[in-house]
Amino acid sequence: MILRRTTVGLLCCALAIQQRVPHAASTMYSGILGPLTGKVQSAFQPSRPSQRPIAPEYTAEPLEDPQVRRLVENVDPSLRRNPPSGTYDLVVLGAGVAGLISCIVGRQLGRKVALVEQHYMGGDCLNTGCVPSKALIAAAREAARPVLRGGDLGVRVPEVAVDFEAVMSRMRRIRAEISEHDSVRRYSEDLGVEVYSGAARFMGKRQVTLADGTELGFRKCILGTGAGALVPKELEGIPHLTNSNLWNLRHLPPRLVVLGAGVIGLEIAQAMRRLGSQVTIISPSGRVMPKEEPEAAELVRKALDRDGVRLLAAKLLKVDRQVASKSEGSALYEAPFGMYRLAVDTGKGEETLEAEAVLNATGRKTRTEGLDLHKAGICCNGAELVVDEQLRTTNPDIFGAGDVLPDRQRFTHAAEWQARLAVRNALLGERLDARRLLIPRATYTEPEVAAVGSTAEELKAAGVKFETFVRQAADVDRNRCDGVTEGFASLHVAQDGQILGACVVGPNAGDHISEVTLCMQHGLTASDLAGTMHPYPTAAEVVRQAAQAFVRAQIFRAANQDLLRGSSDPCNAVRAECSELGLCTISIDRPEALNACDQAMAKCIVEAARLPHARALLLQGAQAGQRGKVAFCAGGDVKAMAQVLKEDPQSQLPAVQLAQEYAAISSLSRRRAEGLPVICFMDGICMGFGLGLACACEFRVVTERSLLAMPECAIGITPDVGFAAMAATMAAGRCMALTGWRLTGSEAVAYGLATHLVPSEKLESLRRKLQELDFSSGEEVSRILDEYDDESRQQDGAILSVLDSVFTQSPTAKEAARQLKALGKDTSIDPRVREWVKEREKGFGQGCPLTQEVILRLLEIAEFAARRPGADRHQLLIASLERDFAAVSRLLVAPDFSEGVRAALIDKDKQPAWTASLEDVDPAEVYKLIAPLPDSQKVAFDG
């Protein structure tokens, strides 16, 4: 049971798609100890409390086997005398994986640690679970390989002989070898842990006592007492096999009945059948692996059928056992075996089964009885611990980890991660959230099945929108060569490419699932996975190719096909011509939309700016110096972008458009940084993207008819936000970005957004003059521009003073609005200035509050960076582009922003409906918007 204010039974996948920023305390030690959790939040899968008893823990046998004696000598703490009573920083109850890892982490932190175990060190994993079962499965797989696949490969083995005693002897040897790592000697002598033997029970909130009277005090405690096999009432009092004592078998039972079709039951059933037993699985539902994808379960069912395992849908009614002359114990493990008779109800009548062995694999239950948890103030739900998301019990000094937790995901790897998390929370005061542990799972049948995240059924039940992309294992070249004919990799992918769940079926599926787990934990998308090069030919390509299916689906979406065609089409709106002396003139011509740019146009500017033989660059509107209304360049059509996103929220067009525009700006800045004179003629309308291009240039020429402007309403869609950051050191930059202010040509020079004011009719003459230069020095360009400069410049000191006082000093957009309102009512200032202020206040009031705060923060960051000694102008600009791209990428899909844009630009009869006001904009939300993008989403603007 979890201490959470959530609806009981809430599906894990409903929380799995929630992305939240963890508290700083949950990551502060990750640089030293390593990260444990990811971004995905999921819920525990609580097990059902049961009143059924637990099977006992069995002694390893046969003791006459040297490898069994070696195991016991390593892992049985009762063979050594207990240390005296003491007080410890950390007391760990249980020496399974969770307990052993808890000790290691505690010692790494320099703490005094005690470990208490009443049976064997290493827990289920070493003694009765992972290690012995995988050794058995390996032998079974080799026994079946020639029969199942040898003939298809041209290899024929006439007969396979299984020596079951040799199989078990090898298993015991491997187990004994691995036990050195979990031994009492290693933990006590090498790691400095005080190891105690005996059953523990609590005497108070910070004290336990052992059966021999030893008392241990503690500052913190980890409960890692594990779980045991549940005993069905039909088996109570009848000796039988569980995962605990199965490994004591000396002889192969001719017939084996397995109760339960979960992971343990299926793995052992298939292995024992391949080693020679006749095996029947009894499952009340008749299903196998009900928690996994139906397609995976069906492949396993077919494999079991091929192996000759009988799957019987039946309910167990009664079990009888008869034993001949041997004792109960020996008849359980060696021939002559006892005889079981099992009565079952198949739904069509009663049937009786006979078998020499019965394996109970019906479920597991936490081991908490006898601990006197109530004396420590620990609450339980039946035998289940009550813990919160930090794995803390109702006693804040006692934490749980491993199989003792109320979670059905009882895996060795989960226990290890839970232990690390619990100890760090207990001793370091971190607040690591166990719901953020992404736990993969694997079943080592053949075919192997591995999964992570949510199943399709869970996602559908939670109402999550997703698509499933599948690659069949037989279609992967390496698998064809290896003779693999069945299996698959499937990915459940959200619209934004995030992987919500995955399933892999086939050889080494448990190894392949880790690649998907890595992606999910660290927020990498299916596109990132598809774009990761894999060696060829490998079986792991099945996962990458499933991800590639997602990318392929994106490519052939109608909207994306239009986008790709538009980006790759030739663009007639941009022309580049080079003079004999090396002046490259880039002319921009958009007669059908004078104030708009598209991605193809921006791409052409990048290509022109990078011409290797250019010795200088001149950027201009195609009609510069001519009569009539002309335009230099503007940003992407905001209305078009908003309309695209309204029709298709997943459209990539805005992101591509922004990236191309920023790449154009950076390409001009790069050439300027390389020493080339970069000049622009801003004759006519210049907005957004055009201002960004101009700020990247060294020389910015305006005319008397130039109009530099930000969009009305200051909606802040990029590259207007980009320009705001690039003009960060200028008061005019802030004002324009926040209020939609417009500058005439002369004002642009006065406020620093242009370097020269040249009459429009002289631009053609100036261009010819520049074409005659050999550009041996930048001073020559400056001298010629000075010759054409118009001296009739204007500057309004009063307005500039307002800019400095309001938009440079204000810490927040709210404060800027307050100051503007106060100045508009101040009768002591010049009436003309007061009217100007009122106009700015009106424009400010129409803007999106969230965007205005974002712009202000971006400006502050840029200004701070620009004040550093030795700051490089090009690098400052690139950093601003990266910040702007991150912010605007998020703003474009922020409901408050996008809905207001649609109201203002698409549904023109409406006013912008910003849901937030300057009064309630959350600073935390602003900083999340301007945070750097993950590496997988970054765009390199500085090529």
C-alpha cells in the first residue's frame, strides 16, 4: 500500500506520461553517486494482500556435495559467532539483493552498518532464483537446440542425452562460485559490515533484538526481508517443490505438475520438459503471461506446445501424496519419488492428474511476520508494508526495499535500485521518488520476452494517444542467418515521439530491452533511437528498425511530405551574385508576401552566405532603392504558423522554419566573425527575422523610408524573440520586443539598431561603389559608408530616458507595465512623451504575459553574458539563438500562448485570450520555458 492521495488502482501508465521536474534535493548527489531515476513517473503495482501461509526457507542440499558445502560455508552467517550488541548508523534486516546493496551504499557513505540475516546471504537471487534457474535454463536450451533448429541449419544430431545429475551439479558449482561475492567473509572483512545471524524483531522505533538476545540500536533502518512462496490451501501440510527447494533435486522427476503460469512457472516448466520431464501447467484462466502483450504471450504458448508442455485451464480441487519406504524429504528430491494425485475442475468436469513432483508457483507474499513492526510504529495492510514514494514507512527512520515492498514487480534489478534509493533518502536526506524508477522485466523462456513501460492495453485504458510500431525478428538480416523465425520488437510511441512502452520477443530479448529503457529514462525519442547507428548485422537492429518505422510514418505524413518538398524546392526569392572583386550580393524578393519568409528562403540565404569565394557580403531587398513599397525581410508568417498548429498540433513546420531562420542569422554572423565585411541595406519594411539578420551584420544601412518594427501585440513568436535577445544591450530592443514599437530609419541609427542613414536614391550608387572595392580592409568599407551618410539624424533624449528607466531596469514584465502606467499619468513630463508612453502601454497590454516574461529573462541572460570581459560577439549571438529556439519551441505548444495567437490572428473577431495575467505568471514556468533543450532536441545553428 502506498501513502498517496490518489485513486486506488490508478493505472501506472496514467502517471507514466506525466513529466515533472524533480526537486533539486533529489538530484544533488547524482554527480557523485550516479543518477537512479528518470523523468517518467509511474505508480506501484500493488500486490493483493493474502492470508495464505508462506512456504518455509529450505536448507541447501545435498550436504555431501562439496559445492553445496562451499555455498553454505560462504553464505550461512550462523556458522560464525555474532558480534556483540551495538548501535549503528544503519541496520539492514535481510541479506538478499536489497539488503546487500544497502550495506554497500551505507559503507560507501562512511557509515557504521550492521546486517541481520536468519537464513542465507544472497537471498533468492543467488540461492533459489536468478542464478540456479538460469544455469538450468542454459542446459535445457542446449538440449533443445539440435532438435528444434539443427536440421534447418544443415546440422543433424542423431540423439541428445541429458544427464540431469550433471546438470544440477553444474548449477551448484556455478552458484557456489558466485556465492563468494555475497559471502559473510566479504561483507564482514572486506566491506566492514557487522554481520549478525538470527531472527530479528523490533523492540522500539530505533531498536531491534535477535533471538539470542543481541540488541541493536540504529539511526536508520532498511527492511529487506523479501518474500516467500504462497501455499495454496490444497497444498497445506503436503511437502512439495517451490522455487526455494527445487534446486535440491538429485534426480529428474518423470512427471511434473506446475501450479501457476507466471514467470517462475513458465521458465521452470519449459526447462524441465526439455530436460526430459513430462510437464503439465495448471492455470485457472488457461492464459500464460497475462501481464504482457497478448502477441508475446501467444508466441510463448506456441513454443510450450511445440516442446510438449501441456497447458490445462483448470481449478485445483484437492491434492493427495503417497510415499513409499523413503523418508518424506528424500522422496521429494530423488527417486523413488512419492506420488501426487491432483483433482482439478476443467469446467467440463473433474480430472485427476498423477505426477512425481508438484511445483508451487502460484504467487509470493512479503516476509513481515514475527518482526513486531507495530512496536516500531510501522503500519501494514495485512502483511504488506505501507510506504510512501520515497520508500519510507510510517516510521520516518525505517525504509523498505526489494521484495518486501507492496509491489508486484519483484525483480532482482528492482530490489537493487530500490535499495540504493532508500539508503540515499535515509542517510543523505535526498527525496528520490521510487515511482520514477523505470523497471524493465524479462522472462527467460524460449522465445525470451522482455518489456518496459506500459502495455497497449494499459495505455488504452488510460486514454493515452499512441501508435504501435512493430518489426518482426524474422525480417532482420542477422536473425535470418541465425535461423530465427519468430519474435518481434514493438514500441508504443506518443505523438511527440516519446516511447511509452516496449516489448521485445526473441533471442536475448532481455539484453535488447535495455536500449529502450535507456531512451525512456532519459527522454530520448523513437527518432533518437532510430538515428543511432548500430553495427550490421546484429540482432539488436530489431529494436532500431521498430523505431525506424515511427520515423518512416512521420516522413510519409501528408503535411511532412509538403514540408520536405517545400524545403528542397528551388527558391527564386533569393539570388546571389558575386562581382569580380568578390562582393556577394544576396537579394531577397518576395512580391507575393512582402513581409514573410519561408524555410526554403532562409535555407537559400544560408547557402549564399557560405559561398567560399566571397570576400564581402551585401544583404538587401531586391527592390532596394527603387520607388514604391518595398520590404527588406520579415520573419515567418505568424498567422500561417498558428494556422498550421491549429490544424496539426504535431506539425514540424514551425520548428523547421525557426531553425532555418536562425541558421541564416548565424551564417552571416560567422562570416563577419571570420573577418568578411557583412553589410545590409534595410530599405523599406524590416521585421523580426530581418532585424535578426541585420544584427548579425557589421554595417546596417537604413533609409528615410525604412521602418523597423516588431509585430503588433508583441506576441513574441520567433524570430522576434530572437531579435529581442540579440538586441539585448539596447533599451530599444527591450521596448520593441515587449510592446511592438516601430522605429523610422533615423531613429534606428539613433538607438543603435543601424550604423548609417543613407538616402534611398543613393543606394544604387553606393552598391556600385562597393562592387569596385577589393575589400582589403574593413576601414575602407566604413569610409565609403560615411561618405553616403545622411547627417539629418534624430534623437529624442526624453524618450530614450523612458526606455532606459522602464525597460532596462525593470526586473519583471509586471514592473515594466506598472512603470508605464505611472508615467502615462505623470503630468510633470512632456505631454508628447506621455502620449508616446500611453501608446507603449496599450501595446504592452495586448501582449502575452507569459511571453513577455520569457523575453525579459532572455534579455537579462544575454545582457549579463555581454558584460563579461572578452565576450565574443558571435558566440554571444549563437548562445542567444539556442536559448531563443528552446524558449519558442516550448511557447509554440504552450496552451496560453497558442490559443491567444489563434484568437488574435486566425479568429480575428476575437481578442487575444491569454489565460494568465502579469499578476499570476509563475516564475518557475518561465524558467522551464527558457531551460536548455535536451541534447536530442538541440539544433546546431553555428555550422
